[in-house]
Amino acid sequence: MACRGVRIRVATRNAHKLAEIAEILRPYGIQVEALGAEKVEVQDDDVANIARRAAEILCSQHGDCVVVEDTGLYIKSLGGFPGPYAEYAYRTVGLRGILRLLEGSRDREAAFRCAVAVCVGGSVHVFIGEARGWIAREPRGSAGFGYDPVFVPEGESRTYAELGGLVKNRVSHRARAFTALAKFLLESCKCGERTT
């Protein structure tokens, strides 16, 4: 048996993120569309709890196959800051502000952690993806969005923004979380229909 017609609705206002998710899921044949509702901003230090609770709220309003994604950037020498508040930090202090906080720091180790929650049949399932790496000393590259110009994943010397979408979408925290979601949806045939 196979599964076809798998479709999810993602709660995000970020067109770049939606396009990236669609590109990650394209090889799996999963259709991605915007939910048309804002993600509920839940305050918590754990991205998994944030994604789970936001999915529960949105699913109660919009039904099954709603997906919520939440990502945190954890910088070791800053005590894990900005963590799940990465989007807020980006909007308020930007890349230059984060780099200023790291001035003089030799330890630039960081990790992106992504939690993806999907609601199906009244249950919420959460998938985690993580990419370890470090923060560059200055922004580099022109591809991507957000922290892509300063995050260098393990095993690379280039930032996400220098790697470009094709490579980033194979190695990123978001790729790992959404790949786990794709396997779950296709194996269980959630959000799609079984064929023989």
C-alpha cells in the first residue's frame, strides 16, 4: 500500500520559511500551503512545548493536518540566548546585535533546534531537528533568511546563506524535523489517502 495526496497547512507568516518547507517536502510528494491563520505565540523555554501547545490551539480551530514550526537558536557562550526567542532577538537587535554580544568571545558554538508539531485525529505529534555549528564573526552570503548569514553548520566552513537552499535544505535543523514529519505522514498515511 502507498499513500498519496498528503497535504499539510502550515501556520506561518514567513513566506521564506513556507517556501523552504515546501522545498524540503517536495521529494516526498507532500503538498504545503499556508494555513491563513497566525501561529499562537506560546511563552516557554522549550521549542517542543511551544510548537505542541500552538498546534493544539490551532487544531481546535482549524482541524487536522495543521502544522506548527518553532525554532530556537542556542548560543553556548550566551547561556543559550536567544533560544526560543530567536525571532524576537532578530527583529529587535538583528544580526549585528547578536554579533556584538559575541565580541571578544572565543567560544562561538551554537545550535539550531526546530520543533514541528502536527495535529491528526485529535493527537499532536512533535518532531525535532537539530543542527550544531558556530556563529561566524560577520554575516556572509546572500541566500536564505534570518540567521542564515551567520550560522555555520558542523562540517562546513560556509554559512547557511553561502551554502544556498539546495544544500541547506538537506542539512538544516528544519530539514531534519520536516523529514521526520514526512516519514511519519507517509508511513501512517495521515493527511492523505491510502492506495493499493
